[in-house]
Amino acid sequence: MRKITFGRKFYAGLFAIIVLVYFFTMAVMLDPDALSPGSLIFFGGMVVTVCFMYIGGNVWKSWIKSKYFRAELQKIPPGV
């Protein structure tokens, strides 16, 4: 069974979401009228954008490996 580990992209995405939640919480604490449908949609859009960036980074990494590291994937010795 493969061990599940989290990399830098996951922790960066998690940090970005934590910062977004902090800013949103501070904005609502300082001005309760800031809690409007527009701000909720904006906040939700930003969180979804961070999630898409994480997924897109994983897709990009897989694509790069499949295109440029074919020799490594096929176990061809270097220099052949």
C-alpha cells in the first residue's frame, strides 16, 4: 500500500486558504455589514480558485513528466 504524503503544493494551498479565511474573518469582525452575498461569492470563488490551482499543478506535473522524462519512465539508461 502506498503511503499518502502531502507536498509543498498542498501546504501552500492550505496556507492560502487559511490566509483567505483570516482576511474574511477580520473584515467581518471589523465591519459586520461587509457580510453580503457579493463578499461571500468572492470568498467562495477565491477558495475554489486555490483548489483549481492545486489540481492544475498536479496535472501539469504529470504532463511534464510524461513529455520530458519518457526515458526515465521507460527505464532507458541515459546516453542510449
